[in-house]
Amino acid sequence: MGNLEHTRRHFLGASVALGSAAAFGFKAQAQSREAVTYMTPFGYLMDYVETIYGKTSGIFEKRNVDLKIEGGRGSSMAIQQLSAGNILVSRTGGTDLLKAYAKSPDLVAIANVYPKDLFWVIGNKETPINSVEDMVGKTIGVVSVGGATENLLDMMLAKAGIEKSAVKREAVGTAPAAFELIAAGRISAYISTNLTLFLLQQAGRPVNAWSIDKVAPSPGDLYVTTKKAVKERPEALANFLLGVHDTLGALTTAKPEDIIKSVSSGYDLPETKRLDGGVPALEFAMKNFKYVYDMKLKPEQATFDSAQELLVKAGLLQPLADKDYLDMSIWQRAFG
């Protein structure tokens, strides 16, 4: 009903505007919003508030973007959907982009959306995994098979000179609940985001954790699209980036309770079901977004170079002939 009412008001407003323009002898042109389909890395989480709040609060509409957000199930899915042309933008880890680019050089990063120190090795203090060497003969949980976290695991093993086969891996998702699999003996530790680590610490769990960036530096999450889209829809992509930046700015001034109420009106975020209502998770996410907001989502080439070197060493990637996996033209259009 809300969408129908919105359409009715839009139609009436447009009719009045056209009538007024005709009366003054001007040619009026109705401007419709550009449809942009965006896929998150993994469902709907507070970590993705930079788009979810922008959608539910109407910020993207002000940038002429009709945003549709789809919840992904791992970075591999997002890459597949981009290549198939089913989505315009995805949020994908830097290692996934480099690995996918070798097979599909039409993919391209256009902005940085999340900083380094995104992924952590999370274990139990009672049976800690303190180093890559401690993983030998153990089962390590990853978010999804073949995705960013498994790539990072293989990169760390390669840097330490350890064969991939020396460590088993199991897909456990990204939720804090995966910590229970350690107690159950199914895994010895798992790789997940800094938000997962934060939520476990908030819950008082006996967590032992260390950042993967200390071993295998790589880009954080990136906004990825295709070269075809960059050529054919530069305005939509630039407006998408501006909408994200606008949203991050709005998040710094809005009350956490109002933000959570807004995002909950359109999406089911698991963090909002907690006793704290998701406020700590939101505040934590904003701390991580501050860097990319200040940098206006500008990516750093040096992090790509480091990741590429380790991917090649891990046998996950052949040396790339070019660096066309990063295109700054959309960023320049939006912020330059």
C-alpha cells in the first residue's frame, strides 16, 4: 500500500509539474530513479548498514538511486551474480576479486568499503590457536568454501611454508554461534569478521583471537562491478557511491535507536534480536566505517599488491598481466 501511495503521489506531482512547465512554454522531462541491484557478502548484518540504512531512510533516493539489496551467501555467489549480469554491484573481499579477475577480467573494483583488520582467527582461550603453525592437523572454520576466508587461510599457510592439506576446513558461516562448534570439537578455530569477534567479546565468551592482516595483508571489502557496467552505467555507479558516503555521514549524527528502528522496518538483522538491541554492534560497525568515510571510499593499490603476491605464492593465482582489476574512474566521477 505504501508503494502504491508513493506512486500515486509521484504521478500527481509529476502531472502538476508538467502542466506548469507547459504553461510557461518549457519542455518538462520526468526524471526516474535508476534501478541498482546490490548484493551483500552474507545475508543482512549490521556490518552492511552503509547500504541498508541508506535504503530504509531514503538517502539513496535523494541520489536518484532505486536500490534493491539482496543478501548473498558468500563471496563466490556475488562474483557469479555479477558475471551473469544479475546484479550491478557487490561487496566482495579483495582476495576474491583478484582470484576471480584471473578467470573473468571483466570484473573491477571501484571503491573501498571496509578497512583492513576485517578478518580474524577466532579460537577458545582454553585450547588456543596462536599461530598458523598451531593449525596443522586441525580443522579450521571458514565462512564459505572457496570464498575470502578460505583464500586467506591458504595464503597464511603458504607464507608459513605449510601444505594446504595439513589443515582441514569446514564452512561455518560468520555468526558468533559458530563459536559453539569449538566446544563441540568440530573445529579448533574459525575465521570470521571483526564484528563477530566483538559480539563474542561482548557476550563474555573466552575468546582468543588475532588479525589475519598480521600474517597476510590484503584489501578489506570492496565495491565490485563489471567493466561493461562502468562503461554503460557510470552515473548510476557514481550515485551509488555517493549514496553510501551520504549514508555513512548520516549514521554519525543519527541516534542509534533511530537507525536500528529504520533498518528493522525493512530487513531482519540478527543483531537487533539481542538484549542490547544491536546498539553495540552498530557502534562497532561505525568505528570501522570511519576510515573509509574520511577517505571517501578510496581504495589503496598497495594492499592489492600484497594480496596478489601471497595469492600467487599459495598457488591460488597465476601472476596477473595487468592491474585493470581496479578502476578509479567511477570514484573520480563521484568524488574527484
